[in-house]
Amino acid sequence: LESFQAAAQDLGFASAEARTLVLDTVAGAVQLAQAEDTGFTELRQRVTSKNGTTEAAIAVFENRGFDSMIKDAVVTARDRAIAISSDLSIVLTR
């Protein structure tokens, strides 16, 4: 969200406008996903117009390895949670 807002501000949006843009964009995506019992891939395909803005943005994500970054971040967070839990267990049992 921070990066999205910063990018919008770099394009000339005021801070408040950029924040609204980000929140409305994310809220719309979440509302659509919650309203339908459809996989995320299918939803993305339905809202992605050929040669449109979403397709262009997704191409950047794909070219820069966004999927790998997300997977690595989730695994790292899980591993850290396990380590913290283990550390807490040791402290609590003393």
C-alpha cells in the first residue's frame, strides 16, 4: 500500500488523493473477490482487458518476479513465526 501510494504521488497525485486511489482500488478488488466464489485467477482474467492498464501492470510484475517475492515473503514470515513461537515456548516453560 505504501509503495502504491508513493507511486501515485510520484505521478502528481496529492497524498490524500493517492491514499484514496489506493484504498478504493484495493477495496474494489477485495469486494469482488468476496462477492463471488471464483478463483483469483479467473477473476483477474475477467477484469484484465487485452492491452489495457491492468495487463500492462501485471506484465511488469511478472517480468520482475513478483510471484517469487510474494512466495519468499510468506515462507520467511512463517519461518519467523515458528522461531518466535519456539522462543516463547522456551521462555514460558522456564
